[in-house]
Amino acid sequence: MKGSGKDPAATDRERAKAQRREDLLAEATRLFAIHGYSGVSLEDLGAACGISGPAVYRHFSGKPAVLTALLVGVSQDLLDGGEQVAKTGGNAEQALKALIAFHVDFALAKPDIIQVQDRNLETLPAAELQLVRKLQRAYIALWTEQLHRIHPQETPAVIRFRAHAAFGLLNSTAHSAHSPRTSKAGLRKLLNQMAASALFTPVG
């Protein structure tokens, strides 16, 4: 009787291809953050992963596809992670504190991708940009839902302002997280406290 599983050699090739793709995305994030999107060629990207520039086309149709994979991917990851955090239960204050901690961890772990998004989001093709905006709105909605429960007297505009202000604060760590004099443990505590103050303090 013939087995129904995949050819082990084919499975190994698929794993190797998937790993190469992840390596390319990691190096693209690093290089784009350092040199800017326009300052990095496919040859540069391939060399960083030990392959030729043309070999990158086995994984991506071109440099715009690399940027799309990065920015759509991080937006989807944030939304998926935020949804899991929001489902952990508890009251609105507990849920919002958990979302803050989740985003602080993301900002400290991935400052490069924040820089890439800040600088290059508008470079995306229209359809992909629209998708990223949609994912971002859904992520923001996780926060504003809890904020509405905490501040029921505030208008939707004020609630959105609170959320965006918190994101601006937390994402600003992308410009300081690489400093050798920066303690990530200290930053994590400070950012959690500052974001909580901005989000929980009543107006007036």
C-alpha cells in the first residue's frame, strides 16, 4: 500500500524555500531601515542572504513585492496578535493594558519595521496600500472599543485621538531602541506607564 504522505525531499525543499523567503524579508527590513527603500537593490538583498540578485525572483516578483510582503505582513500580525489579546477576557481596563503591553513588546522587538513603514507606506501600490489601511483601522478599533467603555462620555473623535497619540508615543521607540545606552526593560516599564496615562486619564 502506497503511503499518502508527501515526498520527504519535496517537503525539505518547501521548508528551505520558506526559510529563504523569511530570511529575505528579515534582511530587507534591516537594509530598508538603514539605507531606505530606494537605496537597496535586489542585488544588495540577495548578497545579504548569500544568493544572487536574480535568485531573489524565485521568491518575489520584484522589490515592490518585498515591501508589500513586509508591510501587509506586519499589519496582519499586529491585528491577529491584538485580537488574541483582546479575547483574553477581563474588563475594559485590563484589556487595554494588555493591548498596551502587546504593542510595547512589538515596538521594542521590531523597531526596523516601524521605520520602514513610517518612511515607505505611501510607496505601496494603491490596492496594497488600501489593504494595509484596512488592517490598521481594524487594529485601532480594538483599542477604541475598550476606550469607549472606559470613557463613555467622550466623542469618537477624542477616542481616536487618544489611540493615535498612544501609537505615536509607542512607535517613537523605533528611533531610540538601538541605542546601546537604552535599557529595554526600563523603556518597557516607562512606555507602559506613559501610554496608560495618556489613555486612562480623563479629559479635564
